[in-house]
Amino acid sequence: MTMNSFQYVSYAQEVVFEPGALAQIGTIVERYGLQRLMLCTSRSQRAAGCVTLIETALGDRLAAVYDSVSPHVLDIQVEEAAALAEKSQIDGVIGLGGGSPIGMAKALAYRLGRQSADGTAPSVDGGRLIPVVAVPTTYAGSEMTAVFGITHTREDPPRKVTVKDPSIAPRLVIYDPELTLDLPPEMTASTGFNALAHCFEALYSVTRHPVSSSVAVTGVRHIVHALPHCYADGSDLDTRSEMLLGAHLAGLSLASAKMAMHHGLCHVLGGSAGVPHGIANAIMLPHVLRFNAPAAGELLLPAVEAMGITTGEHDAAAAVEDAARQLDELARQMNLPRRLRDAGVKERDLPNLARLGFENRTVHDNPRPVEDAAVIEQILREAW
Ligand code: NAD
């Protein structure tokens, strides 16, 4: 791909980024004419008082609340929440929290919309999907994308699959950095790594383009600068804002360029081995960067420089090795698990995880070709 020829898809989204913005959700959604919203969130948000804030701001327009979303969007929970959504005749869905509640909101919009097209549920929005409103409280980036993962719990082992549909891209995204002030250090660190990984994978994406690449490099710069401060002192609004800006840019790059093997392996580790998404990202990132360095070193150089590493004297692969080492050190400083065994993965499961990884379509979009599952097993073993 050259600079003088490129193609990408972007979504019609309104993004509001402001401390305290959540309290204005009533006036913001007013513009969309929504009257029966459903809120999907997790218990931590109720505890933090955000649910009460939304109840107050929306009043009667809040028709239903599903506040027990578990990580990784479980099929059984989607069925439960869909029943509530149908009963409540909702016309919009809010995902408040990390990637899981936002994924749940997308899953509901998708499911209700499909059903209305079949005529099995009331037609919503003239047959189009109901709008998704996303209010992120972590750095995972799902708020910007038209994708959700759903975990099929009836399979053994459970398997996470992704669904992509342009209509599920959140139409309104409210970034309120105040909501991240109480994000615990471990979640700050792990979801921050998730955001970093989106930027790196966007840079060597098979569908990269000048916009996604410049967004990704700026994302790396902000994240690398803000993340250690947010970990050390989560209460500083300025660094929290910078980190959330970095996460926004990471989410934007994730939304506009296809992800590669790192992303796919983290889905497998989450869906089939129960590793929290951000932890999987933090463990795997240096290993996958090293693997991809021979094929993607040059493409990664702007991000390596954005990390403050001088690349002049080095060849690209050596510079990526420096970056991988620095990322490993950053993860260590933030006390994140460094090996898959420390995240509950059993050595005997590695061959099966490698097989599932190889079946993941992102592997085919990896900049360095992956010939067989043995290659993935080797990477997993190094990370184990
Ligand atoms: P999560 O949504 O699974 O939440 C993890 C935990 O963090 C939960 O217990 C939650 O209650 C808690 N939490 C969230 N915000 C908090 C806050 N401000 N204060 C205190 N606790 C808080 O975590 P995640 O890492 O944000 O999301 C991971 C999921 O999102 C994975 O399933 C991943 O696949 C998916 N994801 C999807 C996309 C996409 O584009 N579709 C992008 C990134 C991640």
C-alpha cells in the first residue's frame, strides 16, 4: 500500500469528551429523540454511583437496566438481557463500563434488529438497528468499533466469536474522564496495554492507511506518557484525560484497520482460557511484536520513536526489540502478570489454544505469515 492510494471505512459517530459529561447524558441523547433507553453495565458501575447518575439524568426515558454484565459477553447473558429489552420495548441501548458492557449493548442492538427484520419483534427504528450509546470507563476501545465478541458458553471449551456490522458502531460516545478516576490500578494497567496493542497492530495492519497510522502513533505517544502516572496516582484528572484520549485514538485505529494475530490470540486466551482481556494483551504484546519484527519492523518505527526510543543507529528489528523490552519493563513496573502460567493458563492446554488461535481469522491478516499451529504454539510457549 502506498501513500497515494488508500481506502477506509469510518462510521457516523458523535464523540463528546469532557470531564463531567455523563451528568449531561439527558440533554445529549435528547438530540436523538430517544424515549426508551436500556442501560447495560456491570456491578462496579452501580457501586460507583454511575447508575444513579444516569437514572437521575434520564428519568422516565430509562426503561430498563441490566447491571450484571460479566466479562467477555456471555451468550446466556445476552439472551437474558434481550428478553428484558423486548419486554421494555426499548429504542436505544447504553453500554456503560468496559468493553464487556459496551459489547453487550452492541449485541442487543444487533439481536433486536435482526429479530425485527424477521418480524418476530416490534420493528425498531424503521427496521434499522437501534442506536448504541457508549460510555467507556476503561481503555479497551470498544466504543469506537462496529464489532462485538460473544462467548458461546455451551461449547467445550467455551469459544468467543466476533460479529461485525457497521450498524452497531456506537452512534454516540461519551468520554467522561472523571469516570476513570476510580479505575483500579490493575485495570488501568491492563486495559492501557490493550489500548497500546491496538495502536501497534493498526500500524502493521494489512488494511492500514495514512489516517489510521497517524492516529495510532499519536495514541502510543499519549498512552506511554500517561499510563505510568495513572497507575501511580489514579486521581489526577489531567493524566486520566490524556490516557483516555490515548485510548480514544487507539479505539479509532482499532476501528479503521484490521487487527492481526495479537488480537486474535488474546480473544482465544480470553474466550477459552479465561484470561482477562487486558492481561492477555499485556502478556502477549512483547512476544508478538518480536515475532512480527522481521516483517513489520519499519512500520513500527514511528511508534518505537513515540515511546522515546532513539532508532537512528539501529536496524528496525533491533529497535522493535528495544520497544518490546521497554513494554515488558512497563508491564513489570505496573505489577501485571508476565507469563501465561501466572494468568491461570495450563501448559497442557497450549496445543489446543494454538489450534484455536490458528483457526482465528486474524492470523491470516498477520504481517508475518503463520504457516501452522506449531508456530503459534511456540509463541504461546515463550509467553507461558
Ligand atoms: P470489562 O468490561 O470486561 O470489565 C472488567 C472489570 O472491570 C469488570 O469487573 C468491571 O466491573 C470493572 N470496571 C470497569 N470499569 C471500571 C471502573 N471505572 N472502576 C472500577 N471497575 C471497573 O473489561 P475491558 O477490559 O474494558 O473489556 C474487555 C472486553 O471487551 C473483552 O471481552 C474484549 O474482547 C472486549 N473488547 C471489545 C472491543 C471491540 O472493539 N469490540 C475492543 C476492546 C475490548
